[in-house]
Amino acid sequence: MLGGKPRVAKLTLGALAELEAELGAESLLDLVARFERGAFCSRDVLALIVAGLRGGGWQGRAEDLRAVDIGGGPVAAARLAAELLARAFAPPPGAGGDGGAA
């Protein structure tokens, strides 16, 4: 919930590329490692949420979220950011171990 409205958030390939550029990360795996170590900062959380919202069709910018109430506060925001990353790198439900062959 952002500003009392439910939103869709997902990290599409385009959103991931935007996120990597925004954070100046060498790779997204570096960002994942920061979250796993608990070494992320609020900028990481905000960038992940913005990228996820954009992947879900939202047209806003990070500046638009600075004054928006995030349901559950900063802890929920960090949890959402971590969940977005985990989902982006998790195999889809029902995916076999075929190495991604199509």
C-alpha cells in the first residue's frame, strides 16, 4: 500500500536494468549480497521499490515517494525490497532443472 492505494510491484528485466544503473552496482548479485548481509541502505530500498513499481506499470519517480505513507513503515519497505529481489532471482513455479532451455 502506498498512500492508501494498493500497487503492483515486480522486477522486470527493464526494471532490473534501471535499478542497476540507478544504484551504480557492479551487478545485481552485489545488491542481493548486501541485502543478505543486512548491509543495505535506505537508498537501496527506495530504488528497489521504485523499480518494482515501474515494473508493475507505475509511472512515478523516487521523488514521488518521499512524502507517501508506506503501509508498515520503513521495516515493511525493506521487507518488500528484499522480497522483490528474491522473487526476481527465484525460478518460476513449476520450472524444471533443464538449465533454462526453451
